[in-house]
Amino acid sequence: MGRGGVSKRKKTSISLDAALWERFEKKVAAEGRTASAVLEELIRNYLLADLFAGLADEKAPLVVRPVKPVGPADAGEEVWKMRQESSI
């Protein structure tokens, strides 16, 4: 963003398949959006994918701590109850 929260805009030209662009314009119009808004969203998501890919490479420490049950700790019985309640 630029000064005062105002975004600087960049006008650009790109070459696309005409039929593809026509389908895109129709879909965007049907959604009540602008092509610029949709393209900006797509570009942001494209760039964020790199950020998330980098985060996935980081190894977070895995800490598992045992907890004491607050009530009866019969997992078999609880699973049986859940199966009885389920319509599956």
C-alpha cells in the first residue's frame, strides 16, 4: 500500500487466449466483480503459495504431554456409544 493506505495501481497489458479471456469476463461479470479484482486475488494467492510452501519445510517441535482423564477412561465403551448413536 502507498501513503495513507492508498494502493498504488499499475496498468499492464498481457496477451491471453481470446476464448479464455471471454469466458473469464463472463464469469467475473456474473459474479458482479471486476477482472482486476479477481486477477489481484489470484496473484496474491499465487504468491502466498510460496510463503506456505516455505512454512511447510520448517520443522516445528513436536511436544506430546500426557493428560489425566477427567472421567472414566474406557475408550472402548465410548467408541461403542458413538457407534450406537451414529446412523452409519
